[in-house]
Amino acid sequence: MAAPPTRKAFPLRLDPALHAAIERLATSELRSVNAQIEFLLREALKKRGVNVRDD
């Protein structure tokens, strides 16, 4: 059985209004806030032509 993928944990400080907006978006897209932030980061990097390797 393959080992589950690892995630890098780090503290992230956000403006409360930004967090609330991300939380609303995450809820509407049936994601956790953490998954939504990762999705948005990947989307932004892709738009800038940065390839993120999925390990």
C-alpha cells in the first residue's frame, strides 16, 4: 500500500475579511478552507506559467 502524500504545514496569517471571503467560497465549492487556499494558489501559479509538480 502506498504512503499517503505529505503536506508542508506552516502558519499563515490572513486578514479576517480575506479569510471570511475564502471560507464563503470554500463552502460554496464544497471544500475546506485549507483545500480552497491550495486550489487558489495552484490556479494562480498556473495562470503565471509556473508548473507545480504533484508528488
